[in-house]
Amino acid sequence: MNRTVRKRQAKRKRRIERLLKRIYWENQPDPMFTASNIHYEVADRASGLTCGGIGVVHKLAQQTGLIEELDARLHLLKFNMPYHESDHVLNIAYNILCGGTCLEDLELLRNDEVYLDALGALRVPDPTTAGDFCRRFTRIDIELLMDILNDIRLKVWKQQPPEFFEEAIIEADGVLAETTG
């Protein structure tokens, strides 16, 4: 990080700390949110992404070998036109990571140019195609997918130095929540 960026971040941090400083307020007649003169501009070179960590997650999938393993071991498609098995699996996983709750939410992502750029993708599967892909799974395919994920997890854990495994700390929450059913 260069010096200018550090200075800018420090200035922003000081400004926020000043704004969040404890103030003993009197009863306020109006709500705090009062903005009325908001203007939006579309920048040519700058853009924003609502699920900004998705690029790092995809890089992790690449570096761990998950993408290659999915394509090498999971065979649900006769042809890769244009998607591979890894594209479908990651598309559904990324949808969840980006706040999607159903396959229809994939439509929002596939129309988000910044999201596509973050993944280096020209396009991602639409909800209908994703549904067709999901229907191809048999019980054996689901178990194979779990095996692939577990194998990658073991590969990642093996990269830890031996002293990492000397002590494990287990934190437990003591909250009891009553449920019915």
C-alpha cells in the first residue's frame, strides 16, 4: 500500500472516530437520516461490487485445486458448451456467498458486469440452466461432490506446519435456546 493511500485511510479513520465520539444528545425533534439532495454519478473507470470478497474466494478455489478436481472427477455434462462442472458448482456456491437464497437470484449476478469482471467470466449460468444441472445429480454424484470437497479440505490442512496441530482451542457458547417440535 503506498503512502498516499495510507494517509487517506488514516484521515478517514480519524473523521469516523470524531463522528462516533460519545455525545450526550438532547431530545431531537427530527430523525438523524435527513439527506435530501443526493446525486448519483456513473464513473467510467471505477465500479463497486456488493459481494467484494468473491474474487478472493475464487482465487482460493483456484489455488487449492478445487476447480481442477471438480472438472476432472465430476462428470455430469456430455459437453462443456460453454460451462464446465466447476462453473456450475461454483456459480451456485457464489450465489449463496453473495446473499442469494434461491436459484432465481443467479439472474441478478449474471446481469452484474462488475461481478462478471471479478470472476473473469463472460457469462455465468442462468437459473434455468443451474436448475437443469442440479437435476442431473444422483445420490452417487452428491457423495462424489462431498468427497471432492473433503479431499481438497485435507489437502489444505496438510499444508499446516506440525506445531499448528499441537494445541486446539474449542470455544463453546453457553446459550440455551428453547425450541418446539
